[in-house]
Amino acid sequence: MTLESWLLQLQLSWPYTLALAFFAAYPIVTSIMWMVTALIFRWRWEDASPPDRERPDASLPFVSVLVPAHDEEAVIARSVQAMLRLDYPAFEVIVIDDGSRDGTWQALQPLLADPRLRLVRKARNEGKAMALNDLLPLARGEILMGLDADAEPDPMMLRYIVPHFDSPRVAAVTGNPRVRNTGSFLARLQAVEFSSIISLLRRAQRVWGRIVTVSGVVAALRRSAVYDVGLYSPNMPTEDIELTWKLQKRHYDVRYEPRAICWMTVPTGWRGLWRQRLRWARGLAQVLRKHADVMTTWNCRRLWPVFIESSLSILWSVCFVALASLWTLSYAVGLPPIGASPIPNLWGMAIATLCLLQLLIGVLVDRRYDEGIVRFLPYAVWYPIVYWAFLALTTVRALPHLLRRPSRTAVRWSTARTGSGS
């Protein structure tokens, strides 16, 4: 059998037809679902409560801001200064230097005049999860505000987050991370992504009842709940996703607060972005593998939508890469592939139109928090063309972790705040 006849036979088979239908239908169905449910959240809950200014300051709970850091000399001083400017009466900032090899420790020394700042130094890099676990016994507050070392919170952030913890069922509240360093094409593309994909999806997931993850860059936690589920898992690449699932499996409530703004630094080069998204993909794959039992547990049924959607997103990435490779091979041997065309067809135009509509809605919804995001909307046209392929490749590259048990050793980190930084 020649290669051409084999390719033709493959493209006439029912598995190919099924893969093609799923490849076309998934982004259309999910885009509509995300937009509708995110708008429901926006209209019903987003303006439900004002910032907590009416409550007397003396009655507000004490908050411990926890900042794990590794090789963050370039950004740590600026970030901690922003944290110390929080408009909240009772908080502390504890920074743990987890075996940094640069001047992270020295960069923080001039800020020690502020009594709210405490520094902890570890001689060896043991990873972010271990650093956070080490900080928990040192924190004075029952509410823990976890921030990355490059995070610059809006002064009002705690005023919006803390009221959620009035409900004893609430164990975690994630904020709304925004891109600070928008000087490059890739960073602007990520700015659009955080509004139109990540932020929109979190709104949608709150309507479903559960969310995939609290963002590690800005996440408030109830300390007793963290102890209740066994602390952070040092052997997981994405400790924030893992902790979110452990909390929700214990029936704690995890919420999203879009008004809790936090500015962050994103990778500005493809290499740094690849490393970051590969870690995210590996972490999600291992969390899905570890917590697959939710699908056979009736008491965890509210996690079913996020588990199914996350699993289907991985399957779609596999279809994307497999079909794109097959079509490329077909064109290379002179055989026009079935279902693919260099000229946009009905399904292609429908997918692209819904994608751009989703990006537009996400930007417009988040415009109230980040007015400058609108000027990056023209970059949205590159998202389905360039970014989908890139993210699909990172997901497929991470697939072995879906089959592999997590390592028993702690996952260590390596920070690089450069042009291709992570």
C-alpha cells in the first residue's frame, strides 16, 4: 500500500470523521458555554457587594501575606513595596527566600524598617510548595494571602477578598491577575488571554459551582482549611491546582473575585512561555490523573463539569496536533486532505468568529479593571492563528504526565526574569 492510498483510507475511516467532528465542534460549544455563563456571573454577582469599607477597621481579621521567592532580585523590592501599600488595617508580609542564588535577600534589606515585613531565609531551594508549607506555622493570620514575588496588588485588593471569608465554607478566593509588562507582542497576547480566556473561564466555572484552580500569583486561603487537606503538595508541578482540587473534594467553597486586581510579570519570549505553559500542562495532567476518582464519587458531582471540560481540552489539543500533522503530510504527497482547506470554510469561519467574539467579550468585561486592555484587542486576531497551536503543542508534550505517577521528591523551581523569562 502506498503512502497516498494509506492516507486516503485513513481519512475515509470513521475514527477520522469522529476526530474531525470533535475538532470542529468543541471550540464552538465551549466558547458559547463560557460566554453565556461568564455573562451570567457578571450580571448577577460581580457588583453584588461593595468593598469592605463600612466595617470598622478594628473588626477586620488579621491577614498574613505570604511571598515565596527564588532568584527574584529584579522584581522583589518593587513588589513588596506594593504589598506594603495595601489599604487594609491589619496585615503582615512574610517573604521566604528559598535558596536564591542572586541578590534577592539583599534587595529586601532596605524595606525592613517597616515592622509589618518579616523575612525568612532558606539555604536550599526546596520548591514553592515546601516554601509555603514552611511559612504556614509562622503566619499570625487565619486568612493567608499568597502572592508571587513579581505580584503588585491593587491597594484595595484585601477589601474585596476578605468579606468572602465571612462564610465558614469558603476556603480560598482567587483574584484577577493582570499583565504589567505589556511591551512586547507576546506579552500583549497574554494580556488579552488573561481577560478573554482565563478570567472569562473563572467566571463561568463559578456559575458551574467549582473552578479548576486558584491562581498561585494571587490567592487567599483559610489556614485551617489548608491544614485540613494536608498542606501544599511539594511533589506536584502546580501546587495551586492541586490544592484547589483537594479543598473542593472536601466540599469547601472556592471563589473568584474579579475586583481583586493584582499586576504580574509574564514571559516576554517564546522559550520562557514554553517552560511556563509546559509546567502548567504537566501540573493539570497530574491533577486530573490523581483526582480522577471524582468521576465515580456522587458527593463530588459538582467537580464533574470542570473535570470533563479539562479532559476534553486535552483531547482537543491531541486532535489539533494529530490532524495538523496528517494534513501537512497529505499536502506534502500531493493529496488534498479531507476536511481541511487553505481557504476558510464554514466551520473554520464559525470557529474563528466565535473565538474573536469571546476575546472581545472578555476584554469588554475586564475593561473596568484594566482600562488599557482595550488597546490590545487587535492582537486578538493572532490568538487562534498562533497561540492555539503553541498551547496545543505544550499540552501534547505534557501527555506522558497524565500516565505517570507524581514523583515522590519535591518539585524545585528555577526563576529567570529575562527576556524569555518564566
